[in-house]
Amino acid sequence: MPRRLLLLLLLALSLVASASAVPAVIRMVPDDPTAASSGAVDDADSLFCDSWRLSVETANAGPWLAVPARCGDFVRDYMEGPRYASDSAVAAADALAFASDSLAAAAEWGGSASARPAWVFDVDETLLSNAPYYAVNGWGKSIAIVLAFPLIFSRSLEFNETSFDEWADAAKAPTLPPSLNLYNQLQGLGFHIILLTGRIEFQRNATESNLLSAGYNSWEKLILRQPSDIGKTAVQYKSERRAAMEAEGFKILGNSGDQWSDLIGSPMATRSFKLPNPMYFIS
Amino acid sequence: MPRRLLLLLLLALSLVASASAVPAVIRMVPDDPTAASSGAVDDADSLFCDSWRLSVETANAGPWLAVPARCGDFVRDYMEGPRYASDSAVAAADALAFASDSLAAAAEWGGSASARPAWVFDVDETLLSNAPYYAVNGWGKSIAIVLAFPLIFSRSLEFNETSFDEWADAAKAPTLPPSLNLYNQLQGLGFHIILLTGRIEFQRNATESNLLSAGYNSWEKLILRQPSDIGKTAVQYKSERRAAMEAEGFKILGNSGDQWSDLIGSPMATRSFKLPNPMYFIS
């Protein structure tokens, strides 16, 4: 892996350089004035951006409109390096550990024998990764445009951006491997899998096609926004659908999503699992 | 800072070594067989432990009993290095940004003119840091003993451990500077400050003394566990007290705590802020 080695070496040199107070910022494209943020992430930025990322993942940051300008490189490195994969894998392992225990507990107590155990998954950045789209279109850059309408922002707005529409319609988003493994294990355990996405009904065929080609199958339902859902926040829309599932006799034991708006709101799953996403925010 | 430089250099070398597939783990005490985990954190451990830490901070991990054995060094480095300070500072900045906005919004809408705006703070690892105690007693090691009673665990159990009792009674826990700054700014904005801790009433004098010497003053209330609260989970105890505050006419706009059990449960604050704590878990 010579490229990864080079990146690590640059990072290492950058750390040492900044620690020894040499005012050096090592850039991989030092002569390109338009590439001011394309170099190795420096130590201070890395420290701040890692804290910013934590604030996003814990919801401390609240609603946010764009990746901070100084953190574009950090987000790229995070998403393209081993950290995103590792964080996703640990989130899936946490979910799987709970899933086994929760079924065992339900069987032991026998309380809800008639309820069908269900697991809810979001789609984008949960089952499928749009990272290839953002790698081409700028980590966080296009998002700033998408999120220029904070008061009325909903997932559907993203689909007004032609390039993302084209990406989604192409149905080539790759799988998130830890999520695919979790998905298959949950099916093996007997969970009913319900997919609840902010994508609109118009995207059903492309979404189904992409999910199938990414390795997912045999879901119980794929729920997309209907015309009557446009304008609702994700929290409102998704909470309403979870309530409907429970009314149908599903017991939602687990819920996996990359946005807190996938997870909060009443009714909540018994346990919710926040997958990492430092690229964009949906309220 | 020669020691910090040395650590960074060791980390850098360790990164490069593992990336080039040399099976080298650089240890600072290589000849001490009992110090197997006292060296620089290696790349794979660092990657896993950082993901583990995220899973704790997002509550994905659920209840946990001890820092994973391979992550002891990671937690030490995190707590003693710049990352804990940076994460704490960003959490406080998020809280302050919300605090200003929330008061402005309340004033504009005029909806709850009669309610007194309040901010709730936990104490340990929120206003005061017990890191010096854990630095001496082992990052995560003593915690495993404390948490050996998961079913009946409550904060008060920690005080059954003599050495932590002695530490708390000594009232020498240092301040968390970003929290002190937030505390003072909130008072300046007109917030009523309510301190809600899992410490027991018996610790009131030591706690007050420690808070004062750490720079905190003029709180509205300092609420500690009463005998009737022993055995309640932190979620139950703290939710009951938040409900009582609201019944008294406080509007809890913000809540800062290092445990999710400080923050969740009904009623919740308008916004909750999770401070970092990879050292221990309280349900």
C-alpha cells in the first residue's frame, strides 16, 4: 500500500513538524493555489476537526449546515481511510450483540410472543454508501448548497440537486460491508427487516435495484416518503412510520441510522445505533 | 515539550512501522513483562479503541463494565493528551452557542416569560475532573471492580470504594476549564444553575468545598442523592429531580453531563450536551 504509506508518512512528518514548532504545513499539491485545502491535515486542524466530528456524532453540535472549511481534508481522510470502516464495524458489532441478547431476553420472558421482532434500517450512509459521490463532488462542499434552506430542509431537497439525483438514479452506491453483515445476521436470527428512508417514492425502483445489487434482499418493507410526507422533518416522518409499524404488530427492537433524526422521536426502538456520518446533517 | 515530541515520534514510527507490515510494536518499557500494556498504543489498537470510544460517546455500546483491556493505554493517552481537553472545549462551545440562541428565541417569542431559564450540570467529569484519581489508580482498572454489580449499580456504589471516597473527601478534584468558562458565561446570561449529582448527601460539604475551590460559585441548588434515592438508577433519580425543577417553575433549557444517564429520561432539557468520558459508565 505505497499510497497509504505515503499518507501516513506525511501525517507523521506533519505531526513532528508542528510539535517541534517548525511552522511547516506539508501539502501534497504545494504549487496549486486552488488546492489550498488538499494537503495533509495539520495537527491543530486535526485536533479540532476530530472534536467537531465527535460533537456531530453525539448531537452536541445540533443542526449544522456544512462541514467547517478547515475540516474538508479531515473528513476526506476519515471517510477514505480506515477510521470510517472501523467506526462502522464497531457500530454494527454493538447492534449485533444487542440483537442476540434482546431476542434471548424476549424468549425468556415470553412477554411479547405475539409481536414480530423488527429491525429498522435507514438506507443512505446506513446500508448504502454515497461516499463515491462526495469524493467527486467535494466533501461537504455540495452539502453546503443543499443545506442552504435550513428551515425547510428535508432529505427530499437533496434530490433537487441534479447531480445527486443522477447518482442515486444510477443505483451504483456501494454497500457498507459491516451493515450488510449485520443485516444478514439479523435475518438469520429471525428479525423482520424494515427499510425506512427519506428518499421519495419516485426513487423506489432505483433504490430497490441498488439495494439488491449491493447484496441486500428479503426485506419486509421498503418505506419511502409519499407526497403527503414532503415538508415533514425526518424526525416527524420516521416517527410516524415507526408508530404505524408498532400498530401493525411489529416490536421494533433495534434501529440503525446515520442521523439522529433516524433514531429519535416517539416511538423509539428499544435500542438505537448511530452510524457515523461527518458529511451532512438532516433534521 | 520534549516528552510530547517523543510520544509523537513514537506514535509516528509506530504508524509507519505497522503500515509497512513490519511486525513491530514499539514499547516504552520493553523489558518489563508486567508492563505489557504500558507502551505506545499500536496502530490496530488505536483504531479499534478510537471506534470503541465513539461507540461509548454515542451510547451505541450500551451498558459497559470496563475499558477493554487493549484500550487502557489509549484511554490514558486520550485523557492526558490534548484530545480530552479539545473534546471538552468543543462540547462547551456547542452548549454556549445554543444557550445564547435559546435565550434570544425565548425573549423573541415571549412564550415562557414566567419560567426561570435553568441549566443543569452534573458534577463528576462535568464540572470537576477525577482524572488525577484514575491516573494513579489505573485507567479503567478500578472501574471494573466498582462496576462488578451491574444490576444494582448506581453512582453511590462508587463511594463504597474506600480509595475513591478518600479522593472525593479530599475535595481536590481540579476544575474542567471549558466547563468553568461555560458556567460563568451562563450565569452572565441569566441562567439559573442547578447542580445535580449522583454523589450522596453525606458528601455535600466535601462537594461544596471542592466546587468552590475549583472556581464555581452562586449555584441555585446542589442536589445530591438522599437515602430514599439509593438503589435508583441515575436515569430515574435525575429525571425525577428534573421534573421537580420544572414543577418549581424552572425551564430547563440545557443539561450538561458526561453520562447519557445524566441526560435522558423524561423530562429532558431542550438541548443536552454529552461531555466525553471513556473511563466509566453509569446507568
